[in-house]
Amino acid sequence: MLGGVLLALIGTADVVRTRTGTDAAPRRVLTVIVVLLLWIGVAVVAVPGLGLPVGAVASAIVLAALWIATTTPVRPTDARPSTTPPRVWWRRSGSWPSVLLAVALAVLLLTVPSVDPSGFVVEWQRGSAPAFVAAVPLAAIVGGVGAALFLVDSANVVVARALPPGLSPDTVSQSVEGGPAWRLFARRPRGDARTAADDDGSEGTVLLQGGRMIGPIERLLLAGFSLVGAFPVVAALIAAKGIVRFPEIRRETTGYQAEYFLIGSLVSWAMAFAAAGMCWLLAQG
């Protein structure tokens, strides 16, 4: 259950960071305030609501704050990856925050002893919750909510960190989804004069960051269908993605697109299946 709380803390913070931005001082203040309010809400649900120890929840908050300090959000408004490296060394260190988070979750799942929870959330589930909610263990519900929040924006950070730098100059939008196709044929947005002609000479296209939307949807669908045992649908989704991406990968001659597609997709799928596996383990307990 504490692992779900940790994922919820990280997921809510990254949702806010991604959408508010931290470049200008007023936005940084707004981001900090909103994140603190959300974390207070999570702590209230975790301690008096779920009956978790205050020290354990405080440790989860410290781990979540460490994630915030060592990662940079992938924002959907970014048209291009920044060529300026982060100013602080701990944000230029690759995937180690993701590795530490995975280790922390494994420790919480394997070594934290189970407790008999008590609190207003527990009483609600036992008494007035809908039947389909009451039938699911509370730890699995908390883990599922936390995993879903993490798969939205935090997983984009993990995928972007996993991709090797320097393969292609226009890969942040591709990398988040794990595939190269972030060029969508559409009308040019007002105020955006850049077209795909800037990149490949074609006319009438605009550069959109579709991968940042497709990636979270894909991960949530894969995790959800895996949990309910709809493995043929999971296989169909994976196959459909490969079919859609194949023409563009085939046209590309350097191999960069294929490498980004494979690495990004495998990392994204691994997180979706890991989230489903965590929820399954919590449901068994």
C-alpha cells in the first residue's frame, strides 16, 4: 500500500509540473503551492484515512521529493528538446532516479510488513462503497490509483531518460511515446509557422507532440487490459503500434527512428506491465 502512496505522490507532482511549468518565478511558486496542497491531501488520505504510520508516509514524501529534485518534466508544449544541459549535475545523470525508484518500490512491496489498516477510507470501503470497490483489496486500489497517476506523466520522464542522447535532433516528442511518429498531418495552429518542411521538405504538415498523449494512453490501456486478463487485446495493441510505425521507420535510412521506437516502446511497455503486476501482487495479499 505504501508503494501506491509513493507513486501517487510522484504522479500528482509530475502532472502539476508538466502543466504549470517551472521556468518563470510565478509559475514555480504556483507549482510548489499546488504540489504541496496535493501532497497534504495524499498524506491525509494515507495516515488518518488508511491508517498508515506517519513515519512511513514521511519516508514516501522524502522519496517523492528526491524524484522531483533529480528529474525534469517532459512538457507537451515543448516543440523541441532543449539543447542546454541542466544546470545541476544531479539532473544530468541518466536513469539513476528511475532505478532508485524501482528499488524503493521493490523494497516496499517485499519487506514492509502488512498492517491492519484503519481509518475513514477503510471504513468507507467496508461499509458504503460500491460492491465492485468493496470486492477489491484496499491495497490493490491504492496501488492502482498510484500506478495510473505515475503512468500519465512520470513514465514519460522515465522513457526520456532511458533513451540514449544524441541519436537524433528531434526526438523528445518521439521518445516519450517510444516511437518516431510525432508528425501529424493537421491544420497549422494559429501562431505556429513551423512546418514539417523545416525537417524533411514536405509541405502542409505541422509538428505536433502526439507521442506525449499517445504514450500515457497506451500505457494505461496495456496495464488495464493486462489486469483483467485481456491478453489478446494487449497483443493486438502492440501489433497495431508496430504496423502504424513501420512505414515511417522503413523510410528512415539512419536507423535512429527504429532504435528510438524499440527502446522507448520496450521501456514504456515494461512500466505498464510492471504496474499491472504490482496491482496483481497487492490484490493477492
